Amino acid sequence: MRVPEIFGANVFNLQVMQEKLPKEIYKSLKKTIDGGSALDSGVANVVANAMKDWAVEKGATHYTHWFQPMTGITAEKHDSFISPTKDGKVIMDFSGKELIMGEPDASSFPSGGVRATFEARGYTAWDPTSFAFVKDGTLYIPCAFFSYSGEVLDKKAPLLKSMRALNDEALRILRLFGNTTAKRVYSTVGAEQEYFLIDESVYQKRKDLKYTGRTLFGAKPPKGQELEDHYFGAIKTRVGEYMKDLDAELWKLGILAKTKHNEVAPAQHELAPIFTNTNIATDQNQLVMETMKRVAQRHHMRCLLHEKPFDGINGSGKHNNWSMSTDTGLNLLDPGTTPAENGQFMLFFAAVIKAVDEYQDLLRLSVASAGNDHRLGANEAPPAIVSVFVGEELEGVIEALEKGVKYNGKGKSVMKLGVDTLPEIPKDTTDRNRTSPFAFTGNKFEFRMVGSSFSLSGPNIVINAAVASVLKEFADRLEKASDFNAALHELVVDTLKKHRHIIFNGNNYSDEWKEEAAKRGLSDLKDTAEAMPHFADEKNIAMLESMNVFSRREVVTRTEIMLENYSKTIVIEALAMSEMAKRDIYPAVNKYVLSLCASLEAEKAAGVGDGAAEKELIASLAADNASLYFKTKELDELLVAEKSYTDAAAQAKFIADKIIPVMREIRAYADEMETKVSSEYWPFPTYGEILFSV
């Protein structure tokens, strides 16, 4: 396999555009891609025709406007290129109008009450900044999605708005530092994607995996991750073949899949790409998840992207490595080696610290979901308390700034930012803290709280918008300063002093940190039901509106959608649990108890033994099975009560406080019985059989 030859082979990228488009058309489209200027309709017709011809050469017969509604996954409606001719035949045709805008039926997508279900009209709008691609005989055109009345119904449009806000405010700061060459500032992301691979045969025997993506029952296996022998271990042949196939598929789509390895838990693995523009990274990560699942089935396996598919086994996250870069290639979070760059770095660094502190609730809820509630704070992922890790080097710089001394490890002289007394800060100034939710790792921040199945858009909308809002405050203040260097120094020092309480370099898993965080006044939003309503807090609405990312109405409706999605997810899990308990576990245990009773009677008849073991086991299983039955009945009653709630927040709270605790009790009874029931009778594959199936 010659990687350079296949890389991007199925992508309508800049190289293909330059080959297929007239020079002036290419320049016009490139201007739109680079600068965000409006696309001329005449240009769109030429681009559409070239895109169609290229796609047909690749075997495409259809096109689709590929978008990201509020369901959390991508959506697509496929239309063929065929157009009838007068002689009863067809030609392959594709117009600029069809490229720029589509009209899928939008009635069944979540809207949070923005529109009634009978109001079906919705529109998709081409996003030329994310390249089109061919997959499975269809030309995929990345798009935004909005309603007939103009409300945004997707995740791409707000992400693009947040990136525009960040660009505008970051450029203001750069101009103050004398940078006139940069024309654009982008947020960049590299998303490490964790996942599980299990055999198709065991997947098909687990209703819970098929219905919910996670196991609702399962006792701890004899061997799990205790020996830590799977982490970075030799990749099994079958998994290696899957990874090789996956890499090839991703490379053809222009996705910079770079790293692959075994993760901590048995059957768990990771793929990491190279950094790219956040909008493109988000689209590509959606493709990564889709491709992972599709390729796994080709290898007679299933790819699990749930945050916690197995209880007691490490779950999966998606580490969101975030930074800011200019179109000239300057990473604004790179400490650099010159005083001017360091002064600039310290300002952007302080802006991120302030943004995380002031909008810690937004960051927390941006990663809130029913699945991630199982993972966060489980000593395998960061806790629900948001804090920032900066490492010893930057901690020392911050301390020196606060004390007004030069940082050189020992220095005592006064330090001013932007002048030659500022120290050089080496790259990779920190170790990595895997327990930290938001860790600075040398030239970027790693947001480790994101769940494995998440779209990258939500967390990055929040980070972009929050940082942009702080940069706006900074620019407003510095633009009025008569002495820029003095104002810069004062601003950075004031900011770090005020927001230093969000910085924590220790063990985020420890109970001591939870106590310390409470003393510092940091928020601890333990689950989705508690966190999500804060999206519509006045301070958050004010910031998001000021950055033109969301309107008040869009914030309120999205809060409703996310709470409803949480409730629906748990209800599906509860219904699946009830069915499995009543139709599979309860009868299976009864059959086994009856077999034990028969064995006991046979022993009595033969005059062999006293039957003490059978009696004890029968009593234990009968008691637990009865408890399972009545707890399941209680769960069914709670599911009926849940339907009476009309307020999304109250419904989510009821589910979190009432339904989930009962589900835990049901599971405890079932898992205990699994350890005592003969494998001949247990109705589905155990953890040991699943985790070591590949």
C-alpha cells in the first residue's frame, strides 16, 4: 500500500479543485474557503459540474448533503445525479443550486419546541470550508442545517460561528503585538478516539449491547485490566488486520490517522489523528466513528463507542487537544523562545485560564450525557469538577508574576511582560496529568472529559466562544492603553491572580481534591440532570449571544433537546433491563434452582450427603431472584410515573434520582446470581467471554 498515492484519493480537496476548475473559478472558491467571503452563484455552477464529473469518475451515482442534526450523529438523504432527456434517456447532471442548498424533511429531527412536527421544511447549506468526498458510491457534501424560519438545527453552524468569533477577537490581540501578516486565526483540534472491539457472535447474544450500546448486566470477570498487560501491548493479528483496513479507509478520505495502540482495558484500543482545523476535525471525527463501525462488521466484529460499555472496566473517552493557530502557521499557545512571543503567549494562556474558570459549568455540561455520567470521576477519567493543569514550569512563572519577580528558578528581579526581562519558556513545559480535566501539555490544552461517542462540536463551541469572549475583554482594555507593555503586564498578572484557584496540578482522583475544590468555590455538577440546565443560565446566554454563537431561544431549545435525549436514553436502558430481567434472567435462574432441587431430591433418595450446599445455594438464589423480580416491578412502575412529566429538567431529575438507583439495585442482584448460576443456564455471554472474544 503506497500511502501517499491513496491519501485523499476520495476527497475533492484543493489539489483536485486546482486540476478540475478553471483558474479564476479556483481562485474565487479558494478565497471563500480561506476568508469566508460569499460564494458567487456563477462560481457554484462551475464547481458543481466539476465536482459531479470527478465524483462520477470515482463511481458515484448519487450525492447527499451530509449534516449533523441534534441527534448526535450525522444525517444524509441521497439523490441521484440522473436527469431525464427528451429521448427517454438520462444524463448525469448537478447544478450549483443543488450544491449550495438541499431540502431534507426536517420534521422528525429534535428542535426543542422551535417548530411543530407538521412543519417539515428544513434546509441544508453547503460548507465549502470542509471538503466534499466520495463514499460508497455517493458524493458527500458537508452542510449546515437550519429550519424554514431560520433557526439553526444542527451542530456545524454554531461551531463555525464560534470559530469566527475566536478569529475576530484573536486577530485584534495579534494586531496589538504588531502582527499584520496573519489574516485568520483558527482553533485546531486533534481528537484521540478510544473504542472497544468485540466479536460479532457475542454481540448478537446481548440484547443490552444491541439496544443501548452498553452492558446493563455483567459480573466482574476473573481477569480484567489488573495486570495492565493490554496497555500498549502487542496488537493481536485480528485487531491488527482491522486497524490496517481502518487506516486505509481513513487515509482515502484524507483523514490524518497517525497513531494506533491497545488501551488499558481488555478489547480497548485507540486511534489518534494529526491536528487540523476544528471544523474539519469535527467532520472527520464523525467519519472516523462511522468508518470504525463499518470496518468492524467487515471483520465480523462490533466497534463499541459507548463511554462505559462494561461496568468495572475502563470506559472510553475522546481527548480533545485544542489550540489556536494563524494561517501563517503560528501556534498561539506555543511558549516560544523570544520575549515578544512569550508576552503574547502569556496573554493567550491567561485568556484560556480565565475562560475555563468563568465558564466551568459550560465546559462540564458540554460533555454531559447518560453515557459519560458512568465514566467521569470513575478513577479512569477526570472528575466532574473542572480544573486546569499547567505543570511546575508554568506554575513557577505564574507565581513569579504574582510576586513581581523574574522567573529563572531562583530570580528576584522585577519581571515585565513584552520586554527583555521575561524568561524564555521551553517547549513541553509540563508533564502530562491524566487525571486533569483540562491540561496544558506544552503547546495545547487537552480537554480529557469528552466522551467517546460525542461529536466534537459541542465542547469546541464552548471553548471557542468562552475564549473569544475573554479575548474581546482583553482587546477592549489593551486598545485603550497608553503604555501597552505596562497594561499587558498588569492584565496578565490581574487575570492569573483572580483565576488561579482553577489551577490544580495534583491528583484529581483524590478525595482531598474534592474537599479542596469545594473550598475554592469550584462547581461540582455530578451528573447530566444537574449540569444541563445551567446551559440556560443568564451569564451563559449573555456570553453566547454576545459572541453571536447562539440566540437566547436557541440556548433554551438546545437545553431542552439535550435533557430530553438524556431521559430517552435512560428510559431505553430501563426498558431493556426490565425485559432482560423478566424474560431472560428470572426464568434462567428459576430453571437452575429447579435443577438444584432435583439434585437435592436425588441425593436424598440415594442417601448420599446432607444436601447442605444445594440448600444454601437454592436459598440464596431464590432470595436474590425474588428481589430481582420485585425490583423490576418497581422499575416498571417508575417508568409509568416518568411519562407524566412535561418539564424536561424535572423529568431528567426524576430519572436520575429515582430510576437509576433502582436500576443499580436490579443489576446488583443479577450480577451476584451470575457468579452462582451454572454457565449452562446463564442466558447470555459473560464479561470474560465478551472481553476476550477477539
